[in-house]
Amino acid sequence: MATIKDVAKEAGVSVATVSRVVNKSPKASKAAIESVNAAMTKLGYRPNANARALVSKSTNTIGVLVADVSDPFFGSLIKAVDAVARTNNKHLLIGNGYHNAQVEKEAIELLINSRCESLIIHSKGLSDDELTQFAKEVPGLVIINRHVHQIAHRCISLDNQLGSTLATKHLIENGHRQLAYINSNQQIDDSFDRKLGFTQALNKHGLPINNSLLSEGEPTDEGGEKAMTQLIETKQPFSGVVCYNDYMAAGAIASLEKAGISVPDQVSIVGFDNGLIAKYVHPKLTTIDYPISEMATQAALLSLVLAKDEKPETEKKVYTPTLIKRNSVHTL
């Protein structure tokens, strides 16, 4: 692995000059910046962001990266981390990643450069290797809602595949045989795993997978409404639907109502997440509980322990989803 001395030699400058470029010092000349950046690219050198940031004393700040703070799901995550932070006399610094690799990378580096020794990272854009590298640089970094094999002991996740299997199985046990699935169109592991759970449940019970009854859209109520409209327009019969999340389920119910189709009498629906909307949509939504507050609390506590270079107690790393039965499923 290349060192800062290797970069200096390749660029034909001093180590101090390389340091000025890396730390974006105004004293670095344009020529120096160009030659050092070219050398770093050629040698594959990446500055240790944590070492760079912790030259000065760390602040009492916990960094949190989420996809979008406007999403209530991530609001629950942040609130849980904040409760741990307050108990430990720390503050939060929050970044959005929007499931975009470059945006996530920039946000994480900003959090590190802001001297956050504890980080709770929700990343879907960066690769496992990139997250592993960040973890090597920041001892207090914990990944939430994702399992990265190389740093499994620092990951808190949910078995999404099992959750979708439970939802599908519930419909089958209630007599439904013609099932549809509404998925998120985001190319992330949650989408893949939940769809896989649905198809595996069908296979296990000897039921066919009708590709005409597989729809997708933005993981919002509007996306769910459009996806359900597409399913209705296929003219293919179905009596049960599994949805990627509760918001898509709520949108699907709205679409069915517009088409004069009764829920759950004619079509039963199961959501995923057990967010607030699940309790207040009509009919109240049967869904899969995603214990994000509990998971975020554990992630925050783990990050604080790791940041102190202490050995964490053995805790649950992969959570098991549970089915929450309400009023949106009808027995045939």
C-alpha cells in the first residue's frame, strides 16, 4: 500500500507539500495540487481520513448518515441515536446520502473531518470494500441496515428476506393463491432481498410466479399507487399483494379504492416496516415490524464502545422481523 512518502517521491515534492494538498491548505500551489493528485491517483493512495481529522482534539459529536432525513423511517433512526447521544453528553451531526455512492462518500468524509469518532452509517451506494476501508480508518464506525461480511461485527441489520417471506406466507395461510408483489425500483439490497423472500415463499408452497403481477415504483405512497394501477391494468386476477413498504401499501390501497376494489374483502395487502402510517391508513395495515429504533440504539451504543477501543458485549447483530396483524388481510 502506497504511503505519503511514496506520493511525495512520485510527485517530486516534499511530504509537507503532500500534506498541504491533502488537507486543502491555501498555501498549496496549483502545480503542487496537480502533481500530488496525479501521483495519488497513479499509486492508488488514499489519505487516512480519520488520522487527518484527529490531529486536533475530537469533538463530542456522533455522526449519522441516512438516505434522506425527510423520510419518517430515518427520523426514527436519528431520534434513537440522539437519545443515546444525549445520555452520553454528545451531539449529532447528520448527513444525507440519497443512496448515491459519491454523495455518501462525501458525506462520510465530511463527518470524519468534523472529528466525529463515532459514526452510524446507513449506506446503500458504496461498495462493501469502500465501507470496509472507512471502518479501518474510523474505529467507531458502525453500519446499520446492511450486512458487510468483512466487518460483520460492526453491522446491525434486519433479515429483509425473511420479513417478506413471512408476509407472503401469511397471505398463503389465509387462502390466497394468486399473489402480486409491489417492489421499490431502487437498486439496493433491501429491494432484492424482499422480492427474493416473496418468490421463495411462492416456490416453497408450490405456487407459480406470474411476472405480470410483479410491479415496482418509487418507494413512496405515490409510487405504490402507480404500481398498483399498473397491476390492475394487466387484467390479471390477484387476491393478495405484498408491498415493499407501508407507504407503497398505502398508495396501493388508494389505487384499489379508486378502481372500486374493496380492501381487504376483494384484495388483501401486507406492508413492511410498521411505520406510523400502518396504524392510521384504512384499513389498518398488516405489516412486518422493522425495529429501527431498537437497532439504531444498539448501533449508537456499539459505536461509542468501539470509539473507546473497548470490547463490546455480545449483542444481536441481525434482527428477526415479526408479523404485525391488523385489518388489511381477509381469509378466503
